Amino acid sequence: MKNNASAEQIQEVILVVKDMGYDATPIPGGQRTAIGIIGNDGGVSKARLTGMDGVLELIPVTQPYKQVSREWQQEDSIVLLDNGTQIGSSDLVLMAGPCSVENKGQILDIAHTVRDAGATVLRGGAFKPRSSPYSFQGLGLEGLEFLARAREETGLAIVTEALDPDGVDLVAEYADIIQIGARNMQNYPLLRRAGRAKKPVLLKRGLSATIDELLLSAEYLLAEGNSDVILCERGIRSFDTHTRNLFDLAAIPVVKSLSHLPIIADPSHGTGVRSKVTVMGRAAVAAGADGLIVEVHPDPPNAMSDGAQSLYPEQFTDFVGEVKEIAGAIGRNFTYSLLETTSTS
Ligand code: PEP
Ligand code: MN
């Protein structure tokens, strides 16, 4: 719509779109409101809309995904968490913690460490997608309770994985962000259920998913009504064995140009090798990632999962110092907001 279009003109266009048999979503922006058309399977006739009062132009969405595209919404989306963390703004966000929640002492200990170093979100799996059925599968509900306790003590927001559609509601009760793991990126019933949850979703790129497939999976979440979606580059399968995955740095600027959704990077799963995590984490920030999710463990050699890629606590603290320098060099803020606003207990 034109930037001076009135509320009545916007309403009139919505009514016409509905009369044509589609759904219309107003998308308010800084300059003007756009009206997104959903429900069409193919082209939309422009005849009735062209020339209506207040209409500036009709823009066909050329990508296979729609609501996640930059054509749909030009401005960056920002996902806001209850503890004040903004993902997708000029702030750089750090999410950190162990691969798995192992016991209460472990998660509380590492929560304080990562919070004091500058993280605002605590990670930790309670339901673990393991390649082997004999590997540690996570503490389940007890793990969620320990995470909630860590949030109470530290003010950190919680990100943790939901493995299946029936698990989404339980995870949503405890978590601030529902993680959908790489192995589940194309689990469409899970995506649909998470799309109906009233919590932000962290969607990780599948093991061999293209960027378009990642964005189409995100579209499932938005199509169900959940627009609080954060994408995550975590490496893809390759033929080389020196790293666990091929960390696709270029996916970050590519996603940024195709979509308004925030994207963070996971250099832990992206490399699988402790000594490479900090290097690639720095690179991801330089490449424009909105944040990082990093595995940190109080005792990596004895971790129950992903010890080889987990940072030692002091390594994480040093890493945050480096990341802060890079963030400053590219005009991003890095604030220790939780240290300023919550008490240390
Ligand atoms: C994890 O975050 O611990 C995890 C299992 O990640 P991914 O789904 O990316 O393998
Ligand atoms: Mn892990």
C-alpha cells in the first residue's frame, strides 16, 4: 500500500482479497503496510486490485516459500524473549550450554558460567535425538525441570529440543524457545504442531538440506501462525572427515538476502571439533549471523554427549571476549543485559 494509505483503504483491499477467495494478512512496516495474500495455488488475477485507492503496487512472490521471503516482508524480523533477549536486532545473541542436561548440578553450574560470560539463553537437551538407540537419550521431564530451575536462578532463557509432535506442548511449557533438530527439519507433523505452539521455534538445517528446503520448512511454521522463527546453520554432510560436518558459512548471507527471519550459527555441530569451534564461531559472527549457539560443558571429557565439541568454561569466556570485538567491528551491539538486570545468586 502507499505510505499514506488510510486504514479504510487497507480494510477495503482486505475485503476484496477475501471476496476473491483468499486470505489476507496485513504486514505493517516502518514506511508502509503490505498486504500478503495466502491461499492461492498459482497466480492471482491483478484486475480487481490494480487501481484500488491506496494500492501502490502488486508484487508476485517469486520464491517457492512465501511468508518467510524478503519479498513478503522487507524488514528483519525480531524474535523477543521474556528475559529481554532480541534475536534478529542489532544485538548479537549468545546461546550456550551443554549438549544434554545430565543432572541438576551440571546444568546449574554451567548456567552460571555462561550467564556470567555474556550468554542470555541456556541450551541443553532433555530429549536427545541420538544416532544409536543405545546412547543416552536424555533425562526427559526431569531435564526440563532442571532447565526451569536454571532459568529461575540466572534469568537465562531456555532453548531445548522437542523430538516429536506429542512432545511439543510439554517442551513449550518449560522452554522459551522450542528447538527442532537437524534430523527433524522435514518432520512435517512436528513442524505443524510447533507452528501452533505459542513459543518461538529454533529450526536447525537438516543434515543434507538445501537452503530452499530449510526455508520451506520454516514456511510450515509461519503457515500455522507462528512467525517467531529463528533459523540455524549447523553444518551439512560432506565427503571430508576432518570435521563432523561442512559448516556452510555462506548460508548465512544467502539466507539473509532471501528471508527476513533471523539466522544463528552452531559452530559446535558445524565442526564437531573443540579446537575449531571458536574459530568458526568468530567467522559466523563476521558473516552476519544474528547469534551463536555453542556447546559448553563443565567437564567435556566426561560429557554424556558431544564432549569432543564442547568448550571448557574458561574457553567459552575467552571466546565471548573475541566475539565482542568482532561484533563491534561490524556495528553490532553486544550487551551483558542479564548481568545488569538480574541478581547473581
Ligand atoms: C543439538 O543441538 O544437540 C543437536 C542434536 O543438534 P542437531 O540437531 O543440529 O544435530
Ligand atoms: Mn549436541
